[in-house]
Amino acid sequence: MTVMSTAGHAVRALPDGDSVIEELLNSPSFKQDPYPVYARMRAQAPVYWSPSSQMWLVTRADLVAEVASNWEVYSSSLWDRTFLGRLPSELVAELPTLRKHFGTPRIVVVDPPTHTQQRRPLAKSFTPRRVAMLESRMRAIASGLLDDIERSGNGSGEVEFDLIRTFSDPLPIAVIGELFGSADWADLRRWSHASTVYTGSSVVEAETARALDRALSEFRAFILELAAARRRQPREDVISDLVTAVDEGDRITEDELVVISTTLLIAGHETTSSFIGNGVLALLRHPDQLDLLRRHPELLPGAVEELLRYDTSVQRGIRRVTTRDVVLGDQEIPAGMPVTAFLGAANRDPERYDRPDELDVTRPDVSPMSFGGRPHHCLGASLARLEGVVAFGMLLDRFDELRLAEGYEERWDPTLAFRALIELPLVGKRADR
């Protein structure tokens, strides 16, 4: 079979995809539970050419790490399957903010040295000291959300609530507000949800694109207003750090400041919200581990690592294009070919972890790939870990008993690149305090 490279040149024949794997990848059950499919791919085709998606899919941990770290061979900058490419040209012409957004180098899809230049001013925003400064506010926000949940009860000693809507979604967006130095959490939440559309389906409706253009336009105005305020009166926050980089003249542009802020909004909100929801569901599906964590809260930091490994919210976060012909595993991949590496598959690789499909909050030496690899390793990883410790710890401390609502069936959002629950209805029995 002959396919076209990203440069538009025909390349030599590629292997046909395994019909069973291809069917599984495109089935509703894959979104519901991708891990059996990953296991089959790791065993039979760890570097797999998918005819339906027209890209190479990588599932073995060592090979995922190779794709993530070797940017000179696996380029982010050459990944050109952007949101705009899914839209008719006449529609793109009427979406000025979208054109500006996707026409600006974006930290998640550029290689060094541009990536390094954009990343550098963010580094001090996520130092241990800065992250630690946020912890007290993070706990206060979580406590307030749990107070609201408790007040919604009917006085019977139990309270029913949707964890996603009332806790795991608002908590990280409020933390992002603190990071930006802004309390406009409701708007940030709305802009974040609207902005995730370009990470989802390959088919995007015109009105969805227009809604994204409006959301990005509003967010751009918000960020530029914040930037102007920080020029007048700098603070210890991420916008002040980015403004300094812009004003130095040779580091980042003001357009880059806006798109970096957009990336921080999405990465800091959607991924963490989904992780908290996935983690709570995993603990409820493994009551022995939940009980162990209740009795030994000192296990929380390690439990966060294990929950990140067990069911990461970012399943396919590594998307690259080959810069030259390369052999990965036992497969020859031509230059100019798109490659997607599955972090979720790497986290369950039996060559990396014993009993990979079991949840074990006491598992030693857990090092999940959920935050990607260098040079694109997530800058906010320490913040996300802290949010996990705070969220799980305070939730279990507040409720003596926690269970899934009767009749609950898992439903996963089919439109996002993230592995995200649509809802998680719970019943909690309040602790005596």
C-alpha cells in the first residue's frame, strides 16, 4: 500500500493493519476500556500501522519513551494535523482568532529551540516553592467545594452528588485561576471546555468551530488585560513571568504569551479534572485499596503515582512526525510519517511493571509516563500531583463512607483526547467532625 507523507510525497508500501486490531480500535468498547486492546497491540504489533487513522501507533513502554524523548527524529513541529485542517477554507476565513491561534508557534507542537524558548519563562512558575505557596489556597478551595456538597444533603446523614460537576471539575480550574492571579473561575472553566474541541473528533461542526473562535477571542482579551495589569504591577504569578519574557524582546511574543496561557488552561484543568475522576472511580472499584488508603493516609503520594499509572487521563499524548527513515522496534517507518505513542499503554506494560492491570497503592518505584517525556515533559506535573494528594485526601477525610450511586454505569466522553468520565454520581456518608 502506498500512502502520502506529510510533505505530500508518495512513500513506499506500508504493511496492512491487522483487521482485528483495527476493528477493536474503532469500536465503542475501546473508549470504554482501551487496556485489553493495548495488551494485544503490545504483544502482536507494538509498532502498528493503522490504515483507518493513517498513522503509526506505538504501545510498548520503551518505544513510547523513545518517541517521546528523541525530538530530532520524532518531531512535534512537523505534526500538521491541526484543527484548521479539518475545516472548510471558507469557514476558516471567517474565524480570525482561530487563524491567529493556530498560526502561532504553540509550546506543545514545537521542537527546540523554539520549545525551549517558550518553556523557559514558565520554569520559575512551577518551582517547588511556587507550588507549595498554592497548597493552602488549594486546600481552602477544596474545603469550600466539599462544604457546598455537604449543604446539598437532605439531613439524612448521607449526601448524593456528582463528583465531576461539583468537585473534580471546579477544583483544578480554581487552581489555574490562582496560578493566573485571577478569580474569574467560571469564565476560565467555560473557555477551557470550549477549547478542548480541537483535541477530539476529526469531524468538527461549523458552529462548534465558531464557538471555539468566540471562546479563544474572549480568553485572548482576558489574558491581554491581565498582562497589561501585570506590567503596571507585577506579582508572583505565571502571567507576570510571561510578560517579563515578552518585554525582554527576544524570548517570546505577545501572541505566544496568549497561546501558552491557553495551553496552561487546558492542560491544568481538563487533564487534572479527569485524573481525579478516574482515580476516585478506580479506588471505588478496588475497595481493599480504598480502605488501605483510609487507614494509612501517609500512602497518598505514592497512591497518586499509582493512580496516574493505572488510568491516566492523557492516553495518547505523544504525537510526532518522523524527520527521516527510522527503525522503531522491528518496523521501518519512512520519513514524514505521523506517529502516535500511547501513554496509557506504556503505563500498563508488563515489561515495566509487575501485575500491571492491578491497582496497588503500595506499589514501589512507580514512575508513570502520564506527563510525557523530555523535552515536552509536563511543567505542571508537581502541581497536578499535589492536587491529587489534596483532592483524594480531603475527600476521604470528609466522608467516612463513599460509594457509587445505585445503577451507575460508566460513560466516557467520546469526543476528547482525554480519558474522561462524563459523570460520577456518588453517595457519601459524612464524617463526624
